[in-house]
Amino acid sequence: MRWSSAITAAAALLAALALAVFARVAQKEKQFVLLELMRPGTLAMISALAAASLAAFGFLRWRRNSAAFITIAVGWFAACALLIGWAASAAGPLYSSESMARTLAGQPRPPGHIYSVGYYEQTLPFYLRRTIDIVDYQGELAFGLSLEPGGALDGRLRRALARRAGCICYR
């Protein structure tokens, strides 16, 4: 049981060391952004592991092996849950088009048509509360586009129509 407590303490120290090294060697803007995204979750994980390790060492000192085992198990579970939960909440904005919808809606003259060229942002129609014309993309939408009148227009034709109308196209 002492080995489990020592391994848990070592994991907390290694995670803290890895965070410090990454902060030291980060050079590009993306690395700094990643560091800022992962720092709170990693610090919470390190805290959970360190607290579990210290509590387990205390229980072992009083010869309460089962309490030490439970403390280590709960500490590892809490550390993993904190890290996964933080990663999921931090990555949410990366997969949402809410900021793009706010930008489009905040324009002085909202666009008449919005064309998605070669790409389909899944959440954009939801945030805009309107449909989007899709150009040069089918993917999982192939069946529905084949049934929609005008859904199978050639991409060059749609792009020319969009440019002539002065509409916004995003890629």
C-alpha cells in the first residue's frame, strides 16, 4: 500500500513538473493557448492526487490499510474526472460556431444568403436560426441534398451566384 501512495505522490509531482516544463518551452501562440486551457484542469488533478497521497500516508501511519486503499482509489478517480471534465468544457467552444454566428448577426446589414463552401459547420444553422446553402460538400448530407430541389447545383454555379449577389461565403 505504501507503493501505491508513493506512486500517487510521484504522479502528482511528475504532472506538476510536466506543466512547468511545458510552460518553459512553449514558444508558439498555439502552445500558450493550450497551456492556458490545460493549466486549471491539470492543477486540479495534481491537487487531487497530492491530497489522496497525503491522506493515504496518514492512514497507513495509523495502520488503516483499507482506508488508505479507498483514499487512493477515490483520489485517482477524482483526478481523472476533473481532468476529463475540464478538457470537455474547455474544448466546447472549439467545436461550436456560436462566435461565428454572433459575428454574422452583428453585421450592419445581415446577409441575405450564407453559403458554406466545401465545409459544413453543423451548429451554425442552429445559432443563426436559419438555413445555409451548401456548396461543394455532401458528406453525411448527401441523401438530403439529392432530394432537395436545387440541392445538387454545381459548386461553381453556386459560387458565381453567391459572388454576384454579394453574399457571405465561409470556408
